[in-house]
Amino acid sequence: MADRLTGWLVTIAVTAIAFVLRAVHLGRPNSLIFDETYYAKDAYSLLRFGYERSWPDDANAKIIAGNLDVMKDSAAFIVHPQLGKWLIAFGEHFFGMTSVGWRIGPLIVGTLLVLVLTRLVRRVSRSTLIGGIAGLLLAFDGLAFVMSRVALLDIFLAFFALAAVACLAADRDWFRNRLADHLERNGLLDLGGRFGPALILRPWRIAAGLCFGLALGSKWSALYVLAAFALLSLAWDVGARRLAGAGVRSYTAILRDGIPAFVSLVLLSAVVYLSTWFSWLASTGGYDRDWGSKHPDAWTSRFLGDGLASLIQYHKDIWGFHTGDYINHATHSYDAKPIGWLLVVRPLSMYYQGDLPAGTDGCTTGDKCVGAVLAIGTPVLWWAGVIALIAAVILWVGARDWRFGIPVVGVLSVWLPWFSYDSRPVFYFYAIALIPFTVMAVALCLGKVIGDARAGDRRLLGGVLAGAFVALVAANFAWLYPILSGQPITYAQWQARMWFRSWI
């Protein structure tokens, strides 16, 4: 009980640190930066009409000036699901169509990402210390910081995907505890070659299905994470039954546990995903919304009705955009191939103002200032993460330490799919869904360095080394803070933070 209380106190403290760091000057810069120009306006349109409308080319300046009545009557073709934009709209509802309003939703969710990682790592490591270290490291990551302060969709994908994985980790404990209870209740030493209890209704697995559905409702790329962890969770079931003495019957869990898992994870997530389109389905003016009524003879219209037929057609159009000639032949100066993500080769400049006059926006120097928001991970943390991930593969496969499978599968499920899209522009900030798993690998490896409570002087030395690493990450974050937060600095100070030409 004491450790449970301590665990929550540490979690709350780390989460509070993350919140304060992210909340300071949230409204800076007071403009629509990078893809905020799409999602902040889409969110406001959802608030007003339940679907996304088009905006004129000069809408951004008018919005900043307080003129919001500039939306067009026509529906906009959007290429991502609606949930993330509804979460952005939540902030706009309470704080207005302002830079704080469209960023408060990402701020809250980005802070909760730190909380969920802290609890996940604490659970699998059985250590409040290691869980707290994981949370602190994520709090001090530059990319997680920036993505918690801009109105883009990827922070929502990262949060719901990690929450789903945390639920599956909890389900693993729940399932093993129920098997142990079954043996104890029946006075058995093991299952004796029997399959054991079915345990079809598993609350944590259902919760994971809900979270995966919300992740898909933020961005489709969550599908890869769902597929990878559904298989890993099923492997945990087989291992648990084999450990309990099911013998060769443990492999029948692939079907007997797999079918209920498919319902709880895949089918449930599909239902949740569909529900995230509620406002579009309830509207009459959304893009493609009238397709079903215009094509009554289509099989989808005849068997599913106009609404679902229109939604299916809309999804075909979205898929066509993501795989079509337009996107495949597009170019972008900040195109960042995924091979370089873990090494922070090509971060993304979301905002750069190189001629801020003295006396404006906090520029207190006698000369002009630079204001910048660079989406970049804290390099010390990311570079150490590469080493930690290699160690995690070895410890998972070689030492059969199941805990390290979570960060390895997490990173691979987020990272590898993007290699098949190298013909189109991809951006470094997509790696926001990757960094929580990388941090988890780092924290678990630091747990190995620290050792257990019986390690004596070695544990003291390991604790000093781990503490020094966390301090180094915090110092690296502090050094980068001005170019993460849009804080006005001199050109020389900005240039000193551009360690590599590829960062410019």
C-alpha cells in the first residue's frame, strides 16, 4: 500500500513537471504555425457545422485579427479522421479560436502521455523509481514538448496508442493472476496439460480495444501498432498457459484466446473508429456525404444505407490521396526519411521569424531577434535510445526478458511501415509515436544499470550514473528550450543550437 501511494505521488509529480514545462507561454507564437493552418481551422469548422469546411487563402491573418466569419460554404476534402480535430475543438470551445485555444487540447493529451508512460514502465519494471525516470525523460524530450504545444494530430495518435499498450500490459498481469487464482482455488500445482479457464471477458483487453479505436480515429497509422501488439498479447497468453502447465494445449490459445481477442481488439476498435465519424454522419454537407444518395444502385448503398455508403466512398478517396500520384510526386524541403529519425538527422522547422524587432515578443536585446519552433528530439536522449533499443533486442530475444519486447515491438510497429512510403514526403515529427517506446527502452536499461535493492554499493554507483544521465538530458533540453518554444533569442544564440547543417 505504501509503495502504491508513493507510485502515484511520483507519477503526479512527474506529470506536473511536464505540464508546467509545456504550459508556459503556450500561446507563443501567436500565429498558425506549420499544419496548424489545417487542423485548427478544421476543428473550428467541426464546432460550427459538424464537418470540415473550406477557408479562403487569407484566412490565417484574419483569424489572428479576430475575424472568424470567413469560412466558405463548401465542404473541404480532409485526409485524416476527425477525433484529433474534435480534441483540438475542445480547447477552442473553452478558450476561443486563439493560439491557446487550439493548443490546449494537445497540451493536456501530451501531458497525459507522460503519465501513461510513467505508469506503464512502473508496472513492467515493478519499480516506482524506473517509472519516474521514464516519465522525467519523456518530459524533457524536445519532440514530445513541441508536439504537446502545437495543434497537430500526432500527439493524439501517440497517446491513445501508448494507452492501449499500457492496457495490454495490465491485461497480461490480470490474466496471469486469474490463472494463478484458478490453480489455488482448485488446489492444483499446475494445469496438468489442460487448457485452463477460458477467461473470455477481459476488462483490460476491452479497454485496449477502446484506446486502439481512438488511436485509429486520430490517424490510420495506429493500425500497425494494433496489429503488432495484438500478436504480442496473444503470444503472452500462450506463454502464460504454458507456464501454468497447459503443455501443448497452450498453443490452442491461438484460437481459443485469439478469437475473443480479435473481438475485443479489432472489432471493438473498428466500432469505436466508426463512432468517431458521428458528426460527419449526422451532417448533410460534409465532403462526399451525399455520395450514397447519388448512387442508390451501389451495393454499399443498397446493403448499408446512404450514410455508411458515403463514408466508405470517402475512405476510398482518402486512401487514394495517400497512395496516389499527387502525394507520391510531391516534394518538401523538410522531407525526413525514416532511416534518420532515431539519429535526429532532419528535424522540422515549424516556425521561424528571423527579424523580430527589439522590444517585441520579449526581444530585449539591442538588435533584432530570432523566434523559432524546431520540432526536434533531445539529441542526448535519442542517441542513447539507439543503444538502448539494441540492448532491448538482445535482452528480449537472448535473455528472454519479456519486458523489453514492448519497446522493441512499439518502435518497430511505428517506424518500419514508413519505409514503404519513401517515394512521398515524410516528416520527422511522425516519430512522436515512437519516442515513448524508445524512452521505455532507455528507462528499463537504466534499471539494469542501477540493479536491484540487494546490489549494495553497485546499486549506489548505478543510481549515480542513471541520475547523471537524466541530468544530462535535462540540460540538453534546457539548452534547446528557446528554439522549441519560440522564445526570442539573438541570431548567434539560434545558430549555436544548430549543431548540424541538416537541422537548418
